[in-house]
Amino acid sequence: MNIKFKKKYKFALGVEYNGANYHGWQKQKKYYKKTIQEYLEKAISQIANHNIIIFCAGRTDIGVHSLGQVIHFETYSFREKKSWILGINSLLPKDIVINWIISVKKEFHARFSALSRRYFYIIYNNQYRSAILNDLVTLYKKNLNIIKIKNAMKYLLGEHDFTSFKSGKDQLGSSFRKILNCDIKKFGNYILIDIKANAFLYHMVRNIVGSLLEIGLGNKNEDWLLELIKIKNRNKAAATVKPNGLFLAEVKYPKHFGIPNINHNLYFFLKKLI
């Protein structure tokens, strides 16, 4: 039968990965670098028996991890859900894994259907690095005032022009984003920054964390974030922090798509470490 007359299936998948050994999410065209997208497309294409193109909820940068990445793809091949997961995972490196797969409606899109994205940033606040979690946390040796950081976060909430926190690569499009929630918790030497927004600019989370650290050190006042939002100048904000401790934790969609509501809560993960 001609392929154009075959039934087309559309699937959404949940992906977890340790990004330390990869050149970010996006497949490279001009030169070869290991990427998450490349490995997933190769594995899924092999199980589907034809070339597959995948789309993700958020293109994570070099060294950034995922607990809740969502992707989708279309295929002419029918497989049981268990067969898809077991087959794909058997072909993936050990630091990339598919956690779930569901059939979705034609109008679903992993990126454009998303209502919000949630990121965790983990700081290991200690004089010496962690041998076990070296790639999963960012070492920060100086003492931080968590209360000051928490007080400053209220200035981030709501819809603002986040030009002061975007990367130089973000030249086109609006810099307005809406931050829905922002919090900080401390578990022994581990500090977790939890930030949720409708969407993020390139490097936005890492740039915000960098400025929060300046406040935590006492170098800037708590209302400095409000000043940065108003002046819309990236050069006035703090430096971009390392990607090691950044996790795409969760992506939310309208309920009618039936995407699993899986909350990978790092709070419990961190509590087990202390």
C-alpha cells in the first residue's frame, strides 16, 4: 500500500536525561556533536522502521538535564505502548530514557500546546565539590542569604519584559514572559531554586539565578531585580551561571490532551541525600 494512504499515528513521550555528556538538545547540521535529539530520533526511527522527526517542549542547552521533557512524533507504524518504550530504551544510551508514551490528538504539539514549563536549579553550597553529584549540581562556595533571595523573587512574578535576563542569541521576537511561581528551598548544603513560567527566553533561568546569587551575597538589594526588569539591559544583570544544576522539571498542558501529570519532585530527591 502506498504510504500516503496508510494510517498515521501521533504519540507524545516523556523523556528523562542527564545532559552532561551532550551538546544540548538540538541536532547539529553543520558539524557533528552528540545531542539528545539525535539519539532519540535514531532510536525511534529504528523501532518505527522509517525516519522520524521529533519535536520537544523546550530545547535544553549544553549540560542541562531533564526530568520532565515532553516530545511528540508521527509514524505510520503501529506498536503497543510497552513495545515502543522497551524498544526505544533498548537503543538509547544509559543517560537517556523514555518514561511514558501516549497516543495524542492531531492538534497536539509538544512545544506550542504547552501552558507552562518548570525548571529546578540546584546549588551545592559548600567549600568542596560533590564527587557523586558533580554534573548534577553547581558548586558555589560563598555563603548565601536564602531569606534575601526569597524576598527578591516576588519582583519576578507576573508578566514582564525580561530583556535584562535574555541571551544575546535572542534577537527576534518578544521578550515578554509570565513567571507563575518562584521559590527557593535549602536542604543541608543543597539549595533548590524552583521557577515556573509560561515560557522562557534562551538562558533566562540561568541569568535570573546569577542575579539572585548577587542578592544572596549581599552585593545587591532585594529590589535590584525590579530595577533590572525596568532598565531592559542584559549588561546590567549578573553573569550567566553554569548549566550543571539546571533541570527541565515539568511541562503542563491542557487537560484534554491527557498528558500524564507527573511531578518529578526534587525536594524528595534532595532530602534523601542529607
